[in-house]
Amino acid sequence: MVSLFTFVPERINMSQRTTEAVFPPQNPHFVGDGFRVHNFIPSYRHLSMQRMSPFIMLDYGSKFHFPPSDKPRGVGVHPHRGFETVTIAYKGRVAHHDSAGNSGVIGEGDVQWMTAASGVLHKEYHEETFTKTGGDFQMVQLWVNLPAKDKMSKPKYQEITKSSMKVVDLGEGSLEIIAGEYKGEKGPASTFTPVYIYNIRLKKGASAEINLPSDFNTAMLAVEGQFTINNADAVPTDHFALMRNDGETFTVTGVEDALILLLSGQPIHEPIAAHGPFVMNTREEIIEAFTDFEAGKFGHLD
Ligand code: MN
């Protein structure tokens, strides 16, 4: 007896993007004396620079209380070349100065997007008033790689305040677009390659449907609360979830009130040569970066 029916799976399942792994925060380390961070990219083997491209570094400063101080804590003058540094402040305030003449202070919910490109010197400290009062500090520093053709372009700086971000109402939550777009709304960041960065706020039990190109490398950080992916995979607070590149659509649901940082970007399929603060395509370019830095070509910053 031959059945007349052939079972066809629903298309919604065929296009679903699934979770690859959920990573706990590693033991924290201090960057300078102001940034207590857990590294996710690239120190986990499954979160290498190539696998996560264009996201080549992610340090997460989970919520940490700094007591009042007279002296601002932070990181002194250091160089970067070949990529962008993106700082997202969730708690506390960060001040920034660079050798291209840009400076600024970002507070809760603000983002500082610095394109180091051909090279800058910069320093990052807790802002003066925050230093004096002390308080909870929580932030993300992300490095976004540049394609070879843009690595030696002119440095630039985007201060992206929380109020400038497009917020999409989800009913029992909201989706704030830092970069890229969601359901036709666009975020303020200007990027060199296609990148999506969202803050997704969900009330307990609320869901958001996310639709991204299936080849874009995609991951999420549980900044506040815990959430599930596709109503199945639990992501506890301060954990980092990596998605497979096997579909376009997935859902996130708040197990409690949750804040999720979502990163998704088109991979840059080029060789990566990385050494300390320089990320280029070849070893020769790394040596050139050191030579240029020592020759003072990155400018001057006190
Ligand atoms: Mn830096």
C-alpha cells in the first residue's frame, strides 16, 4: 500500500535559525583599573574572530560596584588600527578622548562608536562625577572589523545617544536599534559593512520575532534577566548565546524581565592578522602598524 501523501514540513521550521551554544561568562579580568570584563570573543574556541566576523572582540563588564574615588579609573593612552571600537554603556558613565580630536561622555544606554581605521590613540576613563560618587558599572566593548579597503581610511567618531536610537514598540517590550534595521525602521550608526545591533527589552513572558539574513554571524548577550530562544534554549543572565547560520527567523522570550544585546553581521571573508591593539590582513601590515606607531604617526594625546 503506497500512501498518496508526502509529508512537507512547514516552511516556518525550514527557515528557523537554531541555537549553537550558550556560553557562561569566563573569570573576569581588569582592563586598566576601570574595566572589569569577561571576554567572550575571541577567547572561546567557538567564538573565534573568523567565526564571529565582523565582530572580532567582545568584552563584557557585568554589573560591578565601584566605590567612590578621587582618581578616575580607566585605561591610559593606547593605539588602535584597522577596526572600530564600540562601547555600549548600561550602567555608569565613561569619558573618552582620542588623538583625532574627538571626546565625549556616554551614560546609561548611550553608545560610542570609534572608527580607529588608519590609527588613533585614545584613552577611556570613568567620568568625573561617577568617579566621585561611585556606583554600579556595566558595559560592553565590541570591536567591529573593517574590510581591507577601509582599514586605512580616516578615523571617525559617532556619539550615539540613547535618545537618538529608533525604538520599535513590541507591546510587552521594545526593540532599540543601534545599527541596522528592524521591520523597516533604521538605527543611527553608520557602518562599513552590514551590521545589526539591537537592545531588546522584554517583559516576563513577552516575545520578539527576529529575522536576519541566514549567513550573518549572530549572537546574543543576556544583559539583564534571562530569556529563551525558540521557546526552548535557556540563556541565563550574563551568558552569551551563539546562533547557527542555518535559517533566518527565531524568537526570544523573557523568562523574567530581560534586556538582550543582539549582534548580527555579514562576515568579512578576508584573512585576519591580529596583534594586541592592531587588526590587519597580513603580518607585514601588523609590523607596519608598530613601526608607524613608534614613529608617532598615530598623532598625539596627553
Ligand atoms: Mn581602546
